[in-house]
Amino acid sequence: MIPVVTAADAGYFPGVVALFNSFNKNAGPGFEFHAILYGKEVQEQGRKLGISVIEPPEWETRFPTSADWPEPSAPMYARLLVPQLFPDCERAIWLDADCVIVQPLAELDVPFDEPLAAVHFDGVNYKLGFHIPNIEPRLREVPCAFTGLMVFNVPAWRRDRITERCVEAMNADTNYNFRFVVQSVLGLVLLGDYKRLPKHWQVFANRKVLAKNPRILHWVGALPWVTRMPHREIWNQYA
């Protein structure tokens, strides 16, 4: 079984519920759902719904912030721990809590050599120079992965010490400005070493027009349980 993992505190727990329901309806066989939940009350609510709840592991690091993400957020960085939590698996999948699954996940169970498979979108927003504005010029054009969906090659990730290197980067005295925090940190560590997934695996649902044939819809931090976002009616089917 391939673990599919998300993480949330109380503010994002409605997203976990919708993601869990969409998983049960659409993910297909061969996968199991887990949620790293922060706070005893949220953990209890998750267990009552039948979610496999993981209590947050203890780990010491500095969580970078930015103008876009001004508050430190341990759940945001929990994705970096997934290969550590499932060391005996060949594959593990991370999904942000503001996603829903609308097609089976079977095609994600594919062989690849890189430590990570993720979607790369064209454009300046997915180059390292945008993620870290004060990065050295020689690194500005390095492509970055969009990390709302991450498929881990667990042995390769652990072999290459990606989690440890991310922690080192977050705590290094470099004065880098990580614009999108964990995504930017991971871009710096991977330096383009990841498998590109087709864009239909992660479709931005907070845009008026959806891309064709999406596998996973992602409201990209727009919180459809709080505001009236485009295509909220789809999210409501699972809420």
C-alpha cells in the first residue's frame, strides 16, 4: 500500500475532511490515507471520522517565514518528514490539505530514479530566482517543483538525505529570502533534480477556467471552506 499523507492544524482541518472523502471515493485501490494533525482536539475529530491520524513528530528546526507566509507553520513543513515516517515504503505521496482527488491515483505508482516526482509549471514563478530573490545569479534559472503534490522515491530521498539537507538549509546563516518557504527551501536543495509530472496531476482550482481532465484539484491556499472561490461547488461535494 502506498501512503497518501497530508497535514493540518485546526484552521486547515476542513480541508483534510474533504480530501479524505475525495480519497475514499476516487483514489482507487493500493493507497492508504494518513493525516498528521496538530492539536489534541483536531486529532480526536480525525479519529472519529476514521482517519488514520499521525501525531506530529518532534523535530528541532527554524521554520522560515516570508511576506506571503509571515507565521511559522509546522504543518506546512510536515511534508519533509513523510519519507522518515514510512521508511519501508518504496513510494509515498504528499497532498496539501486544500486539494481534492477527482481521478484514480494509480498512474502515480510508476518507477523513477529521482528522489521526488512533482509538477513543474512553466514560467518565472517556478524558477529558483523567483523563489529566492537574493540567490546567486548562476542559480536563478534552476526549475522548482510545485510541492502541493509530491511523490517520494523513499529510498532515494533517504539515501540523498533530502530532509536533513532541508533542515540544514533552513538553519544555515545565509540570509536567503525564501518567498514560498518550504517550496523554496526544497527548490534550493533539489536544484532541479526531480521528475516532472504532467500538469493535469495538479490543476489550480482557484482559477475561473479549469485545465482539461484534472486528476487533482488544488485551491492553492485559497481556503474554499472560508471564501467563495471558483469551483467551490466541487469542493463542497466532499466537504
